[in-house]
Amino acid sequence: MHESHGACSYARQLFDEMPNWDVVSATSIIGSFARQGRYHDAVSLFSRVLLLGIRPNEFTFGTTLYASTALGDLNIGKQLHAYVTKMGLQSNVFVGSSLLDHYAKVGTIRDAQCTFEGIRVPNVVAYTALINGYLKNAKFGDALKLFRRMPERNVVSWNAMIGGCSQMGLNEESVNLFVKMCRDGMKPTDSTFACLFSAAANIAALGMGRSFHSSAIKSLAKLDVFVGNSLISFYSKCGCLEDSVRVFDRLKDRNVVSWNAVICGYAQNGKGVEALEFFRRMRLSGLKPNSVTLLGLLFGCNHAGLVDDGYSYFKLAMIEEPHILKPEHYACVINLLSRSGQFNEAKRFLQELPFDPGIGFWKALLGGCQIHLNKDMAEAIAHRILELDPKDISSYVQLSNVYSSAGRWQSVSAIRREMKERGMKRVPGCSWIEVRNKVHVFFNADRRHPQTYEIYETLMAFMATLESKSFHDLHY
């Protein structure tokens, strides 16, 4: 249970007034600061404890390490590690696990490995911390080996593997781990299902996600806001907006993430008007938007062609919520203006930016030029982008598309020749479809699918039908 800010300050006052300080009272106050999110105060008090000659124990170090990890300060962690080594506590499982967690989240994986090896008898917390470190550094194989070596696993270690796989894009592995977890008799938690919904959303596996939804209803007493938000995002990414809104309406405790999930879901599915309506409802509820809300709103307006609405809400944010504005919002406005053909306004907006625009801003403007076949401006912008990044293949592709649409085939050939000389290759497009709860992945000109022959045969028959119908309509 978290202490109130007032209670924490009162405890600090009592501590300051104590004639004889000891490690127990000091550790208690440091812990209070850490639980309140007052990490700087926690670290500062630890320094004061050392100056007073009080010898810290393993709990003092563990709590202070937690605060330094939350601050993301590797230097403090290194200094604490030195004190721990000096006092001979590096092999203590509690201190070692805290150090391990610190290095896994802030430092290097090598430091984390060394700390793990120095723990006399690693517990499940130490194993899980190193697993998280491996997954953060995209070392799935090492994480899996360590996971299998664990003498015992708890739900936190299972969730670490499932969530890490999902974040790395290893969605099938994430699902397979969940199946093994259930077979081992481990009961999934809210965090488990949130990771699973994310994995299913990444590959748009609607049937799989629905089965996870059913399992969550059976396993959990209720769907809390954390799981509910993941579920909203899952249905939105699968294009099932009605189901997404149904989950949103049934959530008792909504937060800004809940509203963002619906707004971004509508935006991603080209429903700009609906995204605007939910944004208005959010404001009426008294909840303030954050940077993600505005980004989703601008994205929705962009794809729905709602230029005036998007621009006006951006200007309103500049007045009422300037702290939420980030470079990506400005890039969205440039994209919004250029896609609607307002190139002069977009250039003026670009010139008045309060910071130096990066390559993404010019690429946003180039995208609008491609839509409206503004080849002169596209050529100038593409050369500007290539000056900033000569290896940016997308600019070559966009400029080539502009030339081909304008019928300038010699220019298209010149660009392709230059790309070939530079050794540039386009990343092939990828799409997938779920049929009978199985996801099928396809690449451009792909012939690796086991049913390639049947797919192409059906496609050719379909194309032949279209051609014959067009000829019949023309003849008639």
C-alpha cells in the first residue's frame, strides 16, 4: 500500500529529528521515497546515511538500487555495486537480484551476466531479471536456454518470456509458450493475457485472439483496465471496430490509454470522423488528451482528408496543451497539408518549425508530392533527403513512382540504375490472412507457400473472368 506524500514527508521529519539514526529507520524512509516515486530523494538519503557512518544492509541496497533503476542512472548503480562488493554482499541473493535487474534494464548484458554468476544461489527473481536482460538485447536463444535451466518457474518468469517474445515480434513463440505454461499448471494473470492480445494483434490473428479473450473471461475474476486496453487495441488492429468499442463500453474504469486505443483504432482503419467524435467525448468526460491522443487524431484526420479539423485541433493543442507536442505531431501536420495538396502552406509550416526538421519531415512532404504528382518539388525534396541520408531507399522509390506516373520513363530507368549501382534493394511487401485459425503470410511474388500452385491457378482463373466480363461489357 502506497503512503501519501504527506505521510512520507512526516516520516522524513521524524527521521531528521531522531537523536540516534539506525539502518532500520533509514531503510524505511528510503523505501517510502522509492514507493512514492521520489527516486532522487531516496538516493540522496542513502548518500546521507553513508556520510553518517550508518552501515547499510541488503534491504537498504536493494531499495536504493530500485530507485537508481527507475532513474535510469547507470553511474549510481555502478557506485552502489562498488559499495556492495566492498561490504561482501555481492553474493547475497536479494542484493544480487537487485543489481541484476538494474544492469538488465539500464546497463549492459555482460554486467548482468557477471552479476548473475556471482550470486551464490540464484533464485527465480535473479533468473527472471537476466531473462529480461537477454530479451531486451534481442537474445532470444540465450533467454530460452536460461528459462529452461530454471530450477523452478513462477508466473512472472513465464510472463517475462511471453511478453518478451511478443515485443520482439516472435508472436508464434509467445503463443507456444502460453500453451506450455497452461500445460505446466500455471494460472495466467492479467499481464499474460495483455501480452497474448499484443501477439495476436501483431499478426492480425482474429480467431486466435478471440480464443484468448474466452480464456481470459474464464481465468480472470474480471477484465481490468490493463487487459481491457490490450483487448481494445487487438480488435482495432484486426479491423473489428464494433468489438473494440463494445469492450470499451464495458470497461468500468477507463483511463487515457482506453480512449487512445479507440481513437487510434478508428484512425488506423480510416474512420477519421469517428475518431474525432470519440476525441470530443473524451474531452467532455474531463480527461485531458496526451501526445498519443493527438497523434492518433491527426493520423485519422490525415487519412480521412479532414484537413481543417486536424489543423484546428493541432493549433488548439499549441495553445492549451503545448507540453504534449512532439516532433512527430509537426510531421503529421506537414503530411496532412501536403496530402491535401496545400504545398505552400506545408512549406511555410516547415520553415516556421521551432526546431531543425529531420529527414522524416521531408519524407512527409515527398509523400504528398507523390500523391499529387508534383514532380518538380518531389525531385528537389528527394535530392534534399538523399543529401541527408544517401542510403534512404524509400526516397528513391517514391521519386521513381512520381516519374512513372508522369510518364518520364528515362528518369525512372536512371533512378533504378543508380539504386542498382549503390547495391540498394527494396524490402518486399508482406501481407497475411487468417483462414480457419491459421495465419498465412505472403510476400511479393512469393512461391514458398505450400499451396502456391492452387493459389496461382485460382488467381489466374479469377483474372480471366474479369477480363472476359470487361470484354463483354465493352462489346455490349
